[in-house]
Amino acid sequence: MMRVAALALMLLLAACGLQPMYGGGGSGHVASGLTTIQVAPIPERAGWLVRNALVDRLGGEPGNASYRLDVELDDNITAFGIRGDSAATRERRTLRARYRLVELKTGAVVLDATAGSDAGIDIVSSEYATVAAEQTAQERLADGIADQMVSRLALFIRRSGEQ
């Protein structure tokens, strides 16, 4: 009885249409498609962090780019948790990205999307420790946004190959 149930479950799973995103490994359609995306320079420290994370995840700087990724960032720190002496006890750092994938042959925007993440930061008596926490949060947020963007780009590449 257990074997019949396991066989039925395997048949249902095969029929659901799920397919691996990176089928074929590094030489598969999605992985090779991601290597054709060049990342335009992004200003400021947050931009440098996001761009480096994107280039790493996309497989380096392409020699034969088909697409250009343009990214605009909004990096914001908001203080809250105000004490009786009007001093803030917490900060919230948010990093938002609007990104556009431009096809280089035509100049057409083929993908226009957003990504974002936020982090909470404790404000302590040491200004150095607070600044270090803000920078660490920015680094984590840049990595998170790059992950979100690459996932969306991979989905775009996969869907464009199905047509």
C-alpha cells in the first residue's frame, strides 16, 4: 500500500509542472542568460555594494552583453524609539531599488521592477558602534536586494526562453 501511495505521489509531482530554475547547471539556459547582463555603475557606497553583489551573482562582467541593468537606489535611515530626553534608541535602515533591464540591441526596457529590504539598528552610547552597525546593516541589505534582483532576472530569462 505504501509503495502505491509513493508512486502516486511521484506521478502527481511530475505532473505539476515544476522544473528546476537552473536546469543544466552553469551551461543551462538561465545560468548562461544571466552572464549576458552587464550592470551599470550605481552611485554611492550602497550602489557600490549592490553592484558588486550583482556582478558576483551574475557571473562576472560579460564580454558579450545582451542586456544592461540600470539600478536606482533609495537608502534611508529613520530614527524612532524616542526616550524622555528626546534621544532616539533605534533606527530603521531601508534600502529600496528600482531596476530596469534594457535590451542593448533595441534599447527597449524589457523588465521594470523593484526590490527592497530593511533592518533595525540599536543606537548605543558609542557613536562608533552605531556607525559600524549602520554600515553592517547596509552591507546585509545590499546582499539581500541583489539576491531578490537576481531571482527576478532569472525568472525573466527563463520565461523569455520558453517563448
